[in-house]
Amino acid sequence: MGHLNPTNLAEPTLGDERARQGHPGGQASPTKSHRWLWFLAIVAVAVLGFWYFRYARTSTAAQAGGQSTAGPGGGSSAKGQGRGAPGGGAFVVPVVVATAQKGDLPVYFNGLGTVTAFNTVTVRTRVDGQIVKINFQEGQMVHQGDDLVDIDSRPYQVQLEQAEGQLAKDQAQLRDVQVDYERYQLLYKEGVIPKQQVDTQQAQVGQYEGSIKSDQGSIDNAKLQIIYSHITAPISGRIGLRLVDMGNIVHAADQNGLLVITQLQPIAVIFALPQDQLPQVVVKLRAGGQLPVDAYDRDNTMKIESGKLLTIDNQIDTTTGTYKLKAVFDNQQSLLFPNQFVNVHLLVDVKRNLVIVPTAAIQRGPQGTYVYVVQSDNTVKIQNVTLALTADDKTGISSGLNAGDILVTDGQDKLQDGSKVNPSTSPTGSSSAQNANGTQQPSAEPANTQTTPGRRSRTPAGQNAQAPQQGHPSGKSQ
């Protein structure tokens, strides 16, 4: 074998190395470039598909949301469409309506009062002695003169007999001195005895006559003590709890009584009103009229009893700026009880021939007070009104409305002049309409339907599409 010449051995070049690695010619493979192009194309298609899919969903949700009430911050809510243009296009707002009526509206002054017994008597003993009999039951209704308690009267019976015996003795002595006085007068006329002896005998007659009167007084006192031993009811009323039991020794000087009687029929209520209302009440009383008074329970929802105003106090309380009034009630059913808290409604006047509407129909704005009147084509019209009187849930209108006009009482916040409405006479579904007491019912609308600025609602479109069917006639944000 010959020796190899180093000059005949060529060093491997970069092209040879790449050729061994599958890249002939020493140039970059076109396959790798194609792979990058395909990757970029797939990413572009995915991005376009994602945006297309998102746009399709949000468009569907926006179309459905235009028919329902969107949450706070929603730009395409029913409220926005209702106020956007007259009539709101094809959008119809469900509302609750009521009819204005012609009538009279009473004017009441309302105050807080306390029931007080017309008369209260603490029955005490007027004699000393032992209680031998109790003739009543606790809580019993008694009449004036009924026997209540018997106290041992035997000591006073003995005193009566002693006084009667002393009276008999003095009467006998009186007769004796009277006979002697007549004899002395005859002897004096005959000149047998002096005048002094006759005068002395006359004085003795007067002394015994005085003793007889004293004895008679003792008899009357003993009889009176016996009467006091039988305690009777001084007034008609209800007896409270017994304060002393049978067998106890009682004294006329005792601080506590035997029982307490309160008169419940009639019964009084004392209540207070602001001093600004005093002139109207005084004018009515001076005219000789009787002002009706109604007593309501603590919740001011149920009328307990009706009565009349009796009188007013003679001064105003400077600490509260109020004055006190006293009303009297027959209380035949015994529904009023002493110290009971009541709400008092004093009728002072009646406004005649007013158009009466529910207070919920009255709206207030820069143009004043107004209402939404439903026209014959089920569109609403803003009508300015003048209020005459507001009494609880009713308001009297002096001008601006006629009897028979149909007014919107719930759902006004989604309306404007010319809006199309779907009227109903009572709230339906899960609306947040007000109940008869004026309290707002909780809404059944889900809390996750609110939207944020710059971001569309993520609430499913099917849920919003059912909102008009479920109904939110009140139109108030929950």
C-alpha cells in the first residue's frame, strides 16, 4: 500500500456537513419555511373564528336585552329604549293603572295617644277591724253600690248598744228634772221658793237635753261605723288584683288600699298634636261641633273604637311644642284598656268634590307635579296637576284631571310622553310593585344580570328574552 498524500485529502466543508444532515447544496430547507407559514395561517384562522363567535353571541344577547330590563350600566336596556324616542319603536311597557274618581276626602290630624280610665278609685277602709268576707273576684265587672268587703262590725255594734243605753238613762233623768222644774215654777208663783232655785232647776233640764243629743250622736256614729264595715263599690268598673286577703287586720290610716276599680265604659284617650294645628281645632270646638275621633292599634292598620273629642288642655308643652287633647269613647266592647298605646285620627274637615287618585300615581319633576294619563290608543300623556290634599294612599286633585281618567300607578320610570303601554289593574309576576301598606316587595330578578361599562352583559340571551313575559311592571331597579 502506498502512502497517502495529505494534499490529496480535502477537508470537509460546511456544505458537505449540511449535505450529510439532509440539506444538500448547503442551503436552508424550504420545508421549515413552509411550516412557519402554515402555523401563522392556523393562528389567524383561530383568531378570526374566536372574534366571529364572540360577536355572534353578543349580538344575540343585545337583541334579546332590548326586550327586557337590563341591569345598572347597561347601554341597551328597556328603560333606555323607552326614553330614547317617542313610543320607543315597537317596545310596549307593562304598567299598572287606576281610574280617577270624584268624591270627598277627609282631613285628619294624626297623633299618638294613651288610653286612660275615665275614673280610677282606690278603695280603702274607713274603719279599723278584721276582714271577714270578700264578695268579689279579681277582674270582675261591678256596679256602683255592689258589696265588696265585709269587716268585723261587732265592736261597733257594742258601741251602738252602749250609746242607746246611755240615751235611755239621760232621757229618764231629763223627765225627772222637767217634773221638778214644773213644781218649782208653781212654788215660785206662791212665793214659797226663791227665783234662784227655779233658774237652777231650769239649767239642769237644759243639761240633760244636751246629754240626750250627745247620746244620739254616739248612736249615729256607731251606726255609721257599722255601715263603713260593709265596703261597697263607689263607681261601676273593673276590679283589679286584690291587695289584701281575708283575715287581715286593716286600719283607716293604712297607705295601701284594699282594691282598685277603673271605669272602662266610657273610657278616655289623651293624645298630643302639634301646636300649629291648634287653631283649626279651637275654631271647630267654638262653633259647637263635635269632632269625631278614631283610635287605631299600634300598627295603625286596624280601627279599634270611634269616639268624640271632649276637650283640649289649657296650655302648650314648651318642651315638645304640642298640646294635649282628651277624647271619650263608649268602649262597649271593652277593646280599649287603660295605659294602652293607640294611634289617634282626629277628623277636622272634609274636602268636597275632589278628583281622588292613588298617591302612587303622583310624580314630581322640574315642571312640578304631574301624572301619566293613558290615552285610548294605549299611549301615555304627561299631565300637570294641582294637589289639594294628600291623605295616606289617596291624593285629592283640584285641577288638571277629570273623573274617569286612567292613570299609571306603577312603572312610570320607564315612560315618557307618548310611550306605548300595556295597562293592567294589578301587579303580576315577580314585580316589585308596592303593596297596600306602601312597602316594596322584593324582586325575583337574579342579581347576576348587571352589566359594567365597556363590557356587554354575559347573561344568557334566553334568560333576558323571558323578562317581558315574567314582567317587571314597576320598572324600578332592584
